[in-house]
Amino acid sequence: MSLPPLLASILGWLRAGYPNGVPEQDYVPLMALLRRQLSDDEIAVLADDLVADFPVPVDPIDIGVLITKVTDDIPHESDVARVREHLIRGGWQIDAQPPVDDA
């Protein structure tokens, strides 16, 4: 079975760093490094939900709250920015732009 390039890259990185397998004490730090990023489909669904359920203009805080509800995790600023850009491309009015400070 062929893996998508991103997944193959991640597995290659893991195998290089942990040739004998991941030690149990490294699971939590490793998962922190591999934080989830929203897919393009999830961005579109979140944007649709925002325009249906929140008043215009949509606030960046509303975007973050909805991401938290969907992912059960603190939203990445980059994901908030991606949802915001999706809404702008769709012609929706957005409040102030939040700073993007994570990589």
C-alpha cells in the first residue's frame, strides 16, 4: 500500500529518530510535535457552520471556539487564519485579523 507523501515523510522521520521503536516516555512529547492540522475539507465545513450559526461579521474568537468544539484541542493560529481566509474568499465579512504566531 502506497502512503501519501506527507505520511511517508513523517514515518521516515520517526524511523530515523527511533530505529528501535518509540520509547514509552517519548509518546507525549512526540504527539505534541505532531499536532493535528485541519484538513481542507474540515476548513470548508467549519466555514459553513460559522456562517450558518454566528452573526456577521464573524469574529476570529468564534472561529477558534468552533475549532475547539470540533477538534477538542486548542486551535492553532494558523488554522484560525485558514478558516478566516476561506470565509474571505467566499465573500463573508470578518472582524479584525488575529496575529499568526505558530509555525
